[in-house]
Amino acid sequence: MALSLAGKKQVVEEVSKGALNALSALVADYRGLTVTEMTDLRAKAREAGVFLRVARNTLAKRALKETEFECLEESLVGPLCIAFSYNAPSDAARLLRDYIKVNEKLEVKAIALGGKLLDSSQLNTVANLPTKDEAIAKLLYVMKAPVEKFVRTLAEPHGKLVRTIAAVKDQKQCA
């Protein structure tokens, strides 16, 4: 079914709005997926906070112009869907990686992260990136470790003194 000019403008506007707030974008070939499988993928995307849209390549190219995802332009060939991550850069990659495990017909073509184009072989790397909360927790752990070690180092002479006095006391009680 042909889209009217207003429909095309709406698609371009939706995709460009999605690209403006996104942290990462993935382009995947959905050939071979049934309507039910695609509906299931869209439902999982909504649950994960990922914007998933099927759009014509010419409209997607127009929507991605002057965004950090303009690097995806050459990858937009064939029937593709675009997934944008909003909460963490790894959300869309994790969603598509997990869906590919269930349904191998879906194939990731390209990944854009930080304005750079990544090959589809980097899918697992991007999917394993920590979420914001995980990254903060790791940072706090790394910041806390030297302080803990310093405190233990400061407390050690006192502990050693107490253990030495206790050993002398035990030795005098035995003698």
C-alpha cells in the first residue's frame, strides 16, 4: 500500500524523533519473519524501552540525516527495521541478540554507537555493555576499594599490637 505524502512525513518525523534521543541504533534485516514473530519482537521492544520501526530505506535515510546515526546510511539496503536504545546503549543490541537466539531469521546488519558505525559482528560486545546502574555500581566499587585498603592498613598496627599483647598474656598464663 502506497504512503501518501503526509504519511511519509509522519514516518520521517517518527524516526528522526527516535534518533534524536537515542543512545544507539541497530539496523536488522527482518526477511523471513512472520507477522506474528514481528509482533512478538515489537512487544518485547516496548517492554525493553526500545523504539523499533520498519520504514522504507529512503525515508529512513532522510530521517537519519544530520543525526549521529547518519553513518547507517550505507547499511540501509533491503527490508530493514531500525531499533533505537534510549535507557542504555546496550538495550537494543541485547533485545535483538536474545531474539536471534530464538529466531535465526532476523539478521543484524549494522550498529551505530556514539556516531560510529560498527559491524554486525560487534553485536555481542555492544549487548554486553553495562547499563547505567551497573556502570555506576562498578565505578563506586573501584572508588571504594583503595579507601578500604587504606583503612585496613591504618588499623593493622593496632590489631598487631593487640594480638602481640594477647600472645604475651597467654604465654605468661601457661608458664
